[in-house]
Amino acid sequence: LSLQFPSQPCPHQERATEELWQLIEPLRICNVLDVGAGDSAGALASALTRHDILVHGIDALAGTVQRADAHDLPFADGSFDLVVARHVLEHVLSPYMALREMVRVSRRWLIVVVPEDIPRWRYWGGHLNVLPRHTWEGIFWLLRLETSHFKIGDFSPQPGTAIDLEWRWRLEKGRMPPITGYQWNGYYPGPYPG
């Protein structure tokens, strides 16, 4: 796999990558799966490879990274120390099923970044799942993911556009007790068990 890095990333992308690195740095990891890497794969890959961390990027669209579906990742269980999904889950058919796959291929850590739940995101740029924060956290709970860090940050989807807020979670898998007696089809994020 050969990643092509943008020659001059936009200033916002550099800041967002630096803020993402602050979530990653304390984890002591060797390899990362960047789900939905798209055009920003270069910025994250460049930042992590400077710290001797191997990055594997995938996206639904072929490009400079491997083509793969987030709902059916082509990797063995526990293949990556960390799985990162930045502005991906709001675009997939089932965030639950995509996250379940990410949990499967992660040894321990996940980082999830989604836009804040504001009405205009629901109708822009192929957003299928712009969900309230409590819904995302309910999905994490169903998958037995524990939040080790949460932060509200700002982002700009493209250079020169308005600044919006995004939610960033660093999640650790498998530390919560198992959930029993509850089944969910993965498409509708509620209601949650009592």
C-alpha cells in the first residue's frame, strides 16, 4: 500500500491532525487503521509515521488507499492497536454495524469523530446519520465501549467554509460488563434498555 501525501495540507487539516495526535499519543500503539481515510489520509499518515506508527488507510472509494466497506472490514480480529473513524459514521448505512466491525479489528482502542447534531448537516454531503450525542454514546454502550476521553472541537469541512463543531471520543473496548437480554437490528439507535 502506498499513500500519497498532499504537498500542502490546509491549515485547518494540520490543526485537526495535531488535535487527533493528542488523543493518540498516550496510547502506546504500533499500528492504526484509518477508516474512511479519503483525501485526509496523507495528513494523519504523515503525522503518525513521524512517530514510527504504521498506518493503513481504507475508504469506500478507491484512491490512494485500499477500497473497503466499513460494514465488512477485510481484516482479522484484533489486527490493529487503534481504529480511527473521522467523519465516516454519519455517512454509512448502519453506524452500529460499522462500529461493530471496527471493534472487531481493534485490539483495544477506537477514536470516533462525528459532526455535532445540527439540522443542516442532516441534508448536506451524503450525511445519513447525523445523530444526537446521547445516541452515539448509546451505540458505544451497546458495543461495550468505554469513553476514556471526550472533547468538543471545531472543524471546517473545506477551506474557506464556516467553522462547525465536532464530537471526538477516544474509546476503549471490552471493559464494560456484557449486555444480556437485549437485541438490536443495528439500524435504529433506540430505545435503549433501562
